[in-house]
Amino acid sequence: MNAPALYELLEYSLIGLLSGGVLALIALSFVLVYKGTGVVNFAVGEVMMLGAYLYYTGNVIFGLSPVPAFVLSLLLIALLAVLIERLVLRPLAGQSAVSVLMATIGMASIIHGVVESFWGSDTYSVPPLLPRRPLNFSEVMIPGTAIGNFAVAAALIIAFILFFRYSKTGIAMRATASDPVTACTLGINIRFAQRLTWVLSGVVGTVAGVLIASSANLSPLLAATALSAFAVIILGGLDSILGAIVASLIIGWIDAVTAGYLGGKARDVVPYVVVLAILVVRPYGIFGTRTIERL
């Protein structure tokens, strides 16, 4: 391989791996809810989109500086998550997983409709939250937003890993997710742990939404970005945070390399073909928990 081709491959690879950081945040939003409650939350994309619109409103319409607007959007999404858990999900406790899943689909439709009612379907330009100046390494150019987004995503993911491993609240949430009945007998507040799970999922999704919107543009189509995370969580394992991280880097790399060499249409197909091929060998994902049923 000659030098120009090598530099080209290196550039595509770095961009793909860096973009995988934000994809990991979206996947983490899914995994948190599934690991904590056993529910696949189909409203992740819409919550992510709503958080980005709240940031845009605070920053552009109300004139807040980026950081206060960002913090305000996180607080509002956290409040929304508390209300959803209290008013929608708690009454469904004990019902089938399908009922709760359909409730999340209904929430997604409602949030999408509210966003289009208030902000319309136009595309908005969002002021950058992070510097956009590209970085050059010899013949390789990396967008500044890709590096900044990856740094924020990595810092947040590391913070979550430390939180779940070492804090009392994080350990209690892990215990609740593993065995709610035993956790309850040990005095752990199950409802609080599950409520916090939904709040953290919403906050993580909002961070991802704001990073994506401030790197590109904002429209209701942002919610569709979460669909890419389905390939990630299926590949990594629905209940594995480590799997979400590793699978995000894999999918991000495949997506960037495919788009660079084969064009934009191929990137919608090739990553899913790779995921399907891997799942044939490991149907529970790379790090997913294998369930054994004895007859």
C-alpha cells in the first residue's frame, strides 16, 4: 500500500473510531434502561432529539451561553424522565414486557409530535458546543468536533463505569438490575433505583443529541440516528456496557471506511451485514449474557 492510500485509510479509521464515541453514548442510553429494568426503550431517539431542541432553544432563542443552555437541557430531560417513570411506567409494573415496550413506542410518537408542533420540521443550525477547528497530522486531517465529541463521550463513559463500580448508589443499581427481589430484601429502594436508571438514560441521550446537533444540524430526523445504536447494542449485547463501547467503535470504524471507499448508500447496508455475520456465531452479542434454558 502506497503512502497516500495508507494516509487515507488512517484518516477514515480515526474518524470512524472517534465517531464511535458518540454512538457509544446512544447505545449506553439503551443499555442502561434494559440492564436496569429489562425494557428496550424505543423512545431514546426522541428523548435525544428533544434534549437537542431544548439546548437550541436556550442557546439561540433565549440567548444563554452554551454551558448554561446545555445544563438546562439536561435538567429538563431529567425532570421529563422522572415524570415518565412515575406517570407511565410505574403503573405498568408487573405487566408484560410487550406492554412496556409499546408504552415506550407511544412515548416516542408523542415526543416526536410535540417537537414538530413547537419547532416544526425545518433544519436549524446549532452553534457549536465544542471547537470545530480541524487537526492535521501530516497528511491526515481530523475534524475538531470529532475529537471533542469523543473526549466528552469517553469522559462520561468512564465516569459511569466508576459510578457503577465504586459508589453505593451505583452498586445498589447493579444489585437491583441483577436481582430485584433480593435487592429489596436487603433494603434497597427499588423504585428509586429504576427511576434513576431512566434519568441517567435520558441525560446520556441528551448529551449525545446535543453533541450531534452542534456538530451538524438539528431537525426531527435526529431521532433516526438512534436506529444505528440498535446494531451496536445487538452486537455488543443488550445488557453489557462494555459491549456497547466495543461494538460502537467497531460499527463506527466500519461505517466510516465503508462511506469513504464505497459511498453513502453502502454505509446503510455493510455495517448491518457485518453485525448479522457476527451474530450467527455469537447470537447473544460479543459480551451479552447467555441465557441457558433446560427442558
